[in-house]
Amino acid sequence: MSYIDPSVSRRGKPSLLSRTVTYIQLMYYRYEVTFSPYVMSHGEKIVMNTIVVTLLSLLLLGIVSYLPQLLTRASLRLFWLYTGADDQLLVGSIPSTGREMGPEFGH
């Protein structure tokens, strides 16, 4: 007797929701096997999962907060390297010289 995955409909292709749920379950399984919380007590799991969620949240917050500024600064520096000029860079009709990035980047 063969195993039939319940997430697969009778038509053959699983729905987007079932594929997403299966992917999340797979990622959680990989996390459990890689970091071994399946051998920990309930309290230890709570502490470890709290630390992991906190670190991932801080990483996401840092990326959301600082990535746009980093990309803007890098593109301005690349523009300066490409042109060799310290003139204004027009991005969508808004002039920008890099002065809003701070004194170390401006004139």
C-alpha cells in the first residue's frame, strides 16, 4: 500500500495554501533536526525558541531599517565613481547630493 499525501488533491496538483503549509512544516522540521530542540524539555524549548525569534526579529528590523540607506549611499558612491563628478544626481526629478546621509558623505 502506498502513502498518499493529504495535501495533494485528487486532481494531482496541490494548492498554494497546502504547498505553503508543507514548506513551513519542512522548515520547522529542519530547524528541529539542525538545532536539536526535539531532545529538550518544554521549558528549554521555550527559552531557545524565544532567543531564536528575538534574534531573527532584530535581524529583520536591522535589514528593514538600514538597507534602504545603505543602497542609497552605495548607489551614490557608484555614481560618483562612474562619473567622477560631485554634481547632483537626479533620481526621479528629486535632486540628491548625498548631504542627507551625513557630514562624512556630503561636501
